Amino acid sequence: MKKRTYFLLLRIICLVSLPMLAAQAQTTADMDRFIGGLMEQMTIEEKIGQLNLVTAGEVTTGSVVSTDVEAKIKAGKIGGIFSMTTPQRIRAAQELAVNQSRLKIPLIFGLDVIHGYKTIFSIPLALAATWDIDLIEETARIAAVEASADGLNWTFSPMVDISRDARWGRISEGSGEDTYLTSRIAEAMVHGYQGDDLAAVNTLMACVKHFALYGAAEAGRDYNTTDMSLHRMYNEYLPPYKAAIDAGVGSVMTSFNDINGVPATANKWLMTDVLRDQWGFDGFVVTDYTAVNELVAHGLGDLQEVSARSLQAGVDMDMVGEGFLTTLKKSLDEGRVKEADIDRACRRILEAKYKLGLFDDPFRYCNPERAAEAILHPTHLAKAREAAGKSFVLLKNDQHLLPLKKTGTVALIGPLANTGSNMPGTWSVSADLAHSPSLLAGMREVLGDQVNIIHHHGSNLLEDASYQERATMFGRTIPRDERPEADILTEAMAVAQEADVIIAALGESSEMSGESSSRTDIGLPAVQRRLLAELLKTGKPVVLVLFTGRPLTLTWEDAHVPAILNVWFGGTETGKAVADVLFGDVNPSGKLPATFPQHVGQVPLYYSHKNTGRPLAEGQWFEKFRSNYLDVSNEPLYPFGYGLSYTAFTYGDVSLSSGILQPTDTLEVTVDVRNTGDVGGEEVVQLYIRDVVGSVTRPVKELKGFQKIWLEPNQSKRVVFNLTVDDLKFYNAQLEYMAEPGEFVVSVGTNSRDVQGNRFILAD
């Protein structure tokens, strides 16, 4: 009976799928005929022109601004424009292309829509801290709705680079250290941006970046070299890119770093052998900002040579540098490249424009009426506020200091307290900073006259004025107080003495993380720590509201401050969301997507490390001739997956449906979770596995599942995970993707450290 039902279902699926496949094949055939006919009319110069991506310079995302853009559009020498955000200018540029160029080929318009367009959501590292995949997809969908209404149809997101070094500033732009979590987020963001139909007027073509390994830059220094084994690459760093490819991402951006000695933009193994041949990617590849030109500094040759190498490697579009535009015709004439290489790249760009519907209606994405209604819509702002609140991570809460009561006087003190321009966080290039409320303004709007909020800036952001200038670029200025520090502190303490509770708004400015914002010292700036120490001396309750775009070393703060709420950078609605959490309207549920070290000397530090041959026993320190430090234990300050709540959750034993998993079966992993506190709250139940014996060394833990659940006080829920052989697969020494029979440990808990487990055997 089961077999009969199976075949009946299979027949139904086939009957439903065949018409869909036929329609898809017809659409592809129509596209091939259209583009083939168009390319027959194109000169070689026009084909090369399609490979040229220029910047309009309306927002700053790099050091070069393109010139003679209007003339080049008319001449068919530009395929796309980015950093143009004014709808009128986008329409005008498109009109030049479709009315005054010879073949009237429309332009594609892109922008770094990284974590929102005008409605800015939390920075990506913070969104990852929500562990809420549906919510993350929804933020990408809203970003697409807003950006597309202004004429944009392409975003340079998601950024899925794994990073385990908090010194690297761009950790803020990704999803942290974990392969599995980042892969799920990559899929969600691609689906959110692109929807079900790229030709719909409210979608954006996504661009996964930076391919590949950018987050592993040596010493955490941006743009620096990377060096790793293929085994680590395939198991830990490449999967999130592949997840985006499998989700249907339309484009891929190259990274700045080298891979096995060859920079990504000229790396044929990476761009063709892996991306095209192994993974089956059929979209187009664009370089990062001037990445072709930068191959010269890498030592690969002059501009003509590196442009030819990039094209042959599999790059289709040259961002800003115009090496393709100015040298490929000469290289073709000299036999350095083939016309087939140029045709291949040109076809991929034209296919993207066809899929976006630009040949049917070049102006389909320009709609002032839709923009006026969609951008900063109240529902979008409400979602930004919700997402921010869910991203905050409660790191410490002694004596249940939080949530605060909505009474009395609160002193809000610190250099991050009244700077609205810093609330959106890094890579919020389209944010309207003039309408970005500060923490002070947001709290006052939420709390009204219930709480008397008094304020003082307390200290400068940084003691060094030149450092502060570097850390507050792009309109994110925080005014400096040039008086002696003692005078500033005296004033701040006078304000603090008037309050019942002190909220210290400290940490990084938004541009202290992000691109080209690497730091060797990832602690709280010394001048801010001195302020915090003085606030603690008042004897009043102190809550540290921590702004950061990266894991920080907070060993002193953890030892001395009773309550620490990490709010990252929460976007447009940061101030309101912080008030929601501080005063108990929202119970924090964020969990760290990246490990917080005790000391910068521990980095790179991540939970899924491998054992050495001389491992230190868990919880021990120090033992001679073991793998440890003399001065600091091996342990993190806060582990991956960590985050407290205003309530408490207890976990029952981990139960398995069987002690043996057959390769064709599913293993049920079950745990009961109970809310034993007084308020309702969300908990992220995390599942990890360990392959005990392998043909190659395996990590001590790997995240393989998570569920975010809501529990009312005293409510219990049975959480079930389904494990299959696919969850146990990895790339072995021969780069074969497979699972090896043997013993596995499965652990479930509230973070990567605090888990309890069980064991099973994967059968042959």
C-alpha cells in the first residue's frame, strides 16, 4: 500500500512539474533567441561596453569616481551603473541608454543595499544574532521593495564571508563565524531580495560576496592575503557561497584577496572550475571595486595583462576600473583573448537584464508613486524596530537589574548616547542620517513622561583626535569636547548623581567596524573605560549599553559592570528598540553569532575548532605541555550561541529515536525545554554534532540545527530535530563529500558551551 501511494504521489508530482519545466524551457529558449539576435547586431566595442560597470558617486563606497559617464552611455560603453540613488537621475541615465545609444540596450542599476535601503535594519552581524531566518528574509524583502521603487534592480548582498578574527572590520557585514548559520542566512537573503520572479518590479537581483575567503584575511587586516588548505576551504568557508548559488542568486562578486597564490579576480580555478563546473552557477560574475586594476599591485602584470587574465578566469563585469573597456579590444587584436570569451561575458550580462525584465520595460523599476508609499512605510519601521530588539544580546544581568522600572530618573551618559548618525551602523550608504533618531531621542519618544531622562556625553569617543576622525567618516561625526578630561568627568558625575540608574552608552562608533576598519585593540577605548569606572564608583546601578560591529574584549567590563546589553547597531529604530528592551516591553533573545574572546591574543577564536594531540581538559588551566596559554585560559569570555534572557530556560535529557542511524533513515533528536521564569520569552535551541573518529581530523562541535521557540512562564515544549546522513557529510582528504560510518555525539543546549548530549552510531 505504501509503495502504491508513493508511485501515485510521484506521478502527480510529474504531471504538475512537466508543464512548469516546459514553460521554463520555452522562456529560456525565448531568451536565447532574443539575446542571440541582439548580439549578432553588436560590434565588439559594444560587447565590451556591456562588461563595464561604473559608479555615479552619489554615495561613497570606494576611492574612485567614474568620468564621462553620459558620453559613454550614448556610445554603448557602459553596461551598468551603481551608487546612483536619485530616481530622477536613474531614469535620465536609462533614457540615455534606450534612446540615444545605437542598440538601445538598457542599463542595470546597483547599490550596496546591505541591511536595508531607507528603512535601515540592524547590521548583518546583529541580524545573525536573531537566529530568526524568517525575519532575516523579511528584512531583505523590505529592502528590495524600497530600493526597487527608486529604480534600483541589483544589490551587492548578501555578504557571506566566514570570519573568526574580530580584528577584521568587515565581520560586521557578515553573519559571523559559523558555516551552518551563515549558509541558512545566505539562502534567506537571496530569497528575500529576489522573490519568486526577478522580473517583478519589487525585486532585486542579489549578488553573493566576496568570492572567496575574504573573511580569512591574515592578521585581520582588510584586503590582506589568505592561505588555507582545500580541506578547510571546502568544509568551512565555501559552503555559504554554495548555499547562495543553490538558492538561485543571480550574480557573484569576486574578493580582493588571493587564493592559493592567485587573487580571486584572476583565479580561473575558483571562478570557472569551482563556481561554474562544480556548482553549476549560470549567472554573471562582477569584480569588487577596481579589483582588476589592483591585480597590478598584486604583481600579475600591467592593466592589459590582468584584464585579459580576469576575463579568461571567468569574470564578466569590471567594476569601476575600466580595464576591460580600455584594453580588451587590443588584447583581442593581439590574440591574448578570444572573441568567444568576450561573447560569453556579454551574454551573461544581457541574460541578467532579460531576467530582470529590462528589455520589456527599461523603466519598470522607476516609480515615484510607489516610492513615496513604500519607502519608510510604518510597517517597515515597525519591522526594523522588532528586528533590532530581537538582535540585542544580553551578556550579563546580575541581580536581575534589567528590565528597569518605568519610574524615577535615568542618567544616559556616554559618547554614543546622542549621535543619531551612528545608529544605522556601517554600510548603510542610503540611510537618511538627518532622520535617524539618537538613542536619547528614541528613549524619550518611547518613555514619554514616565521616566525623567537626563544626559551627558561623558567622554570623547576616543582620546586621540586623529583616530576619532578616522572612526567617524561619511557623515558619522561625533563632536569632540576639547576640555581636560577631568572637567568633562566632573560634569558627567554631577549628572549621574541626580539619577536612580545610570545607562552608559559606550563602545564603537559605526565606522570603527566595516570596510577598511581593522583594529588591533578590540577593547573598549580607554577614555570610555575610565568614564565607566567613574560611573561605577557612584554606587548606583549601572547598565552598559554596548554599541559594536564586532566581538570585543570585555573582560574588565564583565567583572565590574552588573548589566551589559549588546545592541550592536540596530538601524533606523535603534533608540526605540533599546528602550523596548531596557524597560521590559521586549525580552531579549539574541544569541552571539561570533565568539567574544577574553583577550585579542586569542584570535582567531571559534567554537568549532579541532583538538590538538595534547588537548587541555575542558575547564582546566594551566597544565604544562598542553595546548594552552600562560596568561589567559583557552576559554572565550562569551561563547558562540550565548545570550541571556529576562526569564530562565531548563533543558531535559536529549533523547534519540534510535542508537543507530541507517544511511536511508532519519534520526529524531528530542529535548524538552521549559520556561522556569516569570515572563514569556524566546529561546534558541541549538543542536551540535561531533564526528568522534574520522579519516581526517574533525571539529569538536558543529552546529547542525536550531529552532527559536516562544514559551510562556512554566510552559514546556518538546523540541524535535531530524538528523539524516546528509547532516553528517563532509569533504574528506580527497575532497569527496561523504559521511563516514562510526560514532557521533549529538548535543543540544542554550549555547555552544552549555549543552548536554547523547551518542549514536552511523551504520555502514
